[in-house]
Amino acid sequence: MKKMEADVIVVAAGPAGLAAAITAGENDLKTIVFEKANTTGGAANMGMGPLGIGTKIQKRSFYEITKDEALDLHMKYTHYRVDADLVQTYFDKSADTIEWLEDMGVEFAGCFKYFAESAATWHIVKPENGVIGPRAAGPMVRIMTEKAKELGAEIYLETPVHKIIMEDGKAVGVLATDKNGEEIEARGKAVVVATGGFGTNKDMIKSEFGLDLWENFFPFMVPGTSGDGLNMMWESGAEKYGANIEMIYQLKDNMNYFLLDAVLRQPNLLINQNGDRFMNEDMMGNTTWTGNAINLQPGKYAYCIMDDGILRYYKKNGPDIFDIVHPEEVFMAVEPEFERAVEDGYDGYFEAETIEELAEKLGIDAEKLEETIEDYNDMCDCGYDSQFNKNPRFLHPITGKGKYRVGKFYIAAYGTIGGVRVNKYCEVMGKDGKKIPGLYSAGSDANTIYGDSYNFTLPGNTMGFAVNSGRMAGEAIADYIDEME
């Protein structure tokens, strides 16, 4: 068995692990980082940027939000079912963290809202191709990786950790296996676990949430998020606590049919398998709220119905709901995607010439579907949604002009959040409510600050918590080691 030694052992090299390694290096601590993938970055490679509150970028853009305002909003959103001290520590650090990243060479395109009702807290990394969208944060990952190495961190790729070494109730190292199958024992004064949750672990998704991966739950496939770190911490005595998902909604195989997803998620008639409307569609910009509502429906999916008349309206006037991820240009380019979906036999999209044909394809009673559409159209004609009070500007009658076009939306998630309880120093808490000496967690393994619903009104939260909690853990470890010596 190969023996290694450092001050700090970091498990996983996503944004949280990299931030912890950099912060440890800034405090003259030697760090070893183990990553089971063949590259660093984790979920951040698919993301766009972190949250920041009270930043200079916001002030320059006249989008300023203070920490106190954000804390009040977040605590009310979560009904105070979260650790307020952890939240305020994270929010208070977030502006400094944006400058910390800029000092490394990270450039930001600006601060953005996710949808109209959200705050402009999302600091999207300036994309290399000039197009704001998924994977924009790639340059940040590379810069953080190089900074960690510059400060002395040794990063071992394709080297998964499988056990935390506990001695006298303290975390003192890990056992890992390198890509050649050689066992490694790495010892240190503290261990940081930042493995990103269990978003791709079918068994854990079923046992924790009762969801069936790739059947009624279609998350983003973030490589490596199989719950390794959480299981190791639970085995080491950590309290099992607060696991949830970053609930959203999307078409199955979303990235392969991205244009369809973008066009069909507008606030048109949204119904369940029984043919019933079930929510105010103008809330569809908030993907968590919509995902929560869809999660309550039969089969955990819903159909959103529009037609070519509405599509022409969007081409002329722009969409009803704008968001930063789905640009309005998609409406001009979607027709070939409709054709491709039909040719592929894709079962996330349906089109029909008549209500009867549509009802047959959706498996809904034709009379029921016709009644639902007629009732909805009557409200459109009146300009008043007597059922859910949808914004009258979004009341477009469904006439079937051209074709009916329908997306089948399932609940989904960017990944899981939470699983262990940490305090504001990112120290992992044991089953007895006391901290486990030497054991720290950051990022999505420890992200328990949302209660039962992810807060999309402060966008950039997951990556923001990852980078900030990594820094929080690194700073706390420096103090912990200093006290030991």
C-alpha cells in the first residue's frame, strides 16, 4: 500500500474541493486532492457561475441586493427550517468570493436573474465562445485547478476514495485506489469531503426520495455523483440529514432536444394525465415550483400544449417568459427539431392535427381533453383566468392552428443536495449532535440550506454554496490545525 501524508486531504476536485484546497494553500497547508474522474470540476463543468450578494458587479449594474435583504428573503422562503447561521455566513462571504475568483483571473459576464421574479445574484462566468449558456463555468474550473496546484496541492485523478480513516473519534485520513489498482493510505490532520451528492445513484434516489431514475425522474447526468462521500461520512458517524433534490422540470433526454424543451416550456395550457389543469402556468419560470407541482401529478409528469398560432406569436413578439438559459432565438430554429423528434419517434413530444388525434396520442379521453381546452379558451377570450388567476398577457387560446404541439415534462434536478449536517465552519456533525473532529464537508454533500424547496429566486446558489463552503472549510481547517499545534 502506497503511503501519503499532507496537512489536508480533500475528497473530490469539484468547485468545493478546489476552493478548499486553494484556501488551505493560502494558509501554507499542504493538500492532497483525490478525484475519481479523469478531470477536475465535477458539476461545475456543466454549470454557469456562482451566486454573489452585494458585489461590485451588481452595484455597477444597478442590481444591488444586500446580505440582509437576501437573508430575510431566503429565511422566509424556507420558513426558517434551515440553519440561519450557515446561510448568513455563506451570504456574507459571497461578495468577497467573487473578488477572490477575479483575483485568480476568472472573468464574469455580469450578474443575471434566472427569471423575471428572481434577484440578479447569478454571476455567470464569461464564456470562451461568447455565448452565455450551460458549461460557461469551464474557464473558472481550469483557473481554480491551476491555482490549487500553484499553491502546492497535489491532485490525483482517477483515484477514488473509499473510506475515511477514523482514530479516537477523529478523521485522520482516507483510503483510496489509483487508476492502476494500487491502494493508497493518505493521512492528514483534517479531511474535506466534497463529492457532489448522489444524483446518479439509482438505488439511493429510490430509497431517499421514492423516485425511479430514468423512468419518472430525468436529472442532468453529472458524472461521478454516486453518493460515495456521503456513505463514507455516514459510516464514520455523521448524522444522516437533509437530503433533497434541486427540483426542476424538463423533457426527457433534455440536452438532445434542447430547442424543443426551450420552446415548449412557455406558460401555455399545462395538464396532467387525467386531462386536468393543475397550476398557474405563469409560475413556470420558477422551475422548482413547477417541478413541485408536477411531482404531485399522476405519473409525475405533465403535458404543456401550444399550437402554431402561439408559436408565430412568440416569433413576432418574443416569449412570455424570458430566462437566461433558453434564448428567444430558439423559436426561430425549432421547426426542424419538431420534424426530427417525429422521425426519431421521440416520446417526449407529440403533435396532432385535431383534438381527437391528440387525445389518442396522449392517452386522454377525447371529450375530457376537448372540455379542458374549451374551458381554457373561454378564459382566454374573457381575459381572466377564473381558475388560477394566470397573468392575462399569457392567456393565448389553443386553437390548433397549424398543429397542436405538446411537450411531456417530467420532474428532474441538477442533482441532489444535502445528506450531512454541517455548521458554519463546515464541520460535520455526528449523530450525537457534536462535531466530528477533523471531518469537514462542502458543496452539495453538505448543502442543507433550502428546506423542502430549492431557492431559485437567488440563482447561482448551488455553485455559490460550493465555492464559498469550500473556502469556509479551508479557513476553519487552518484554525483547527493551528490549535492542534
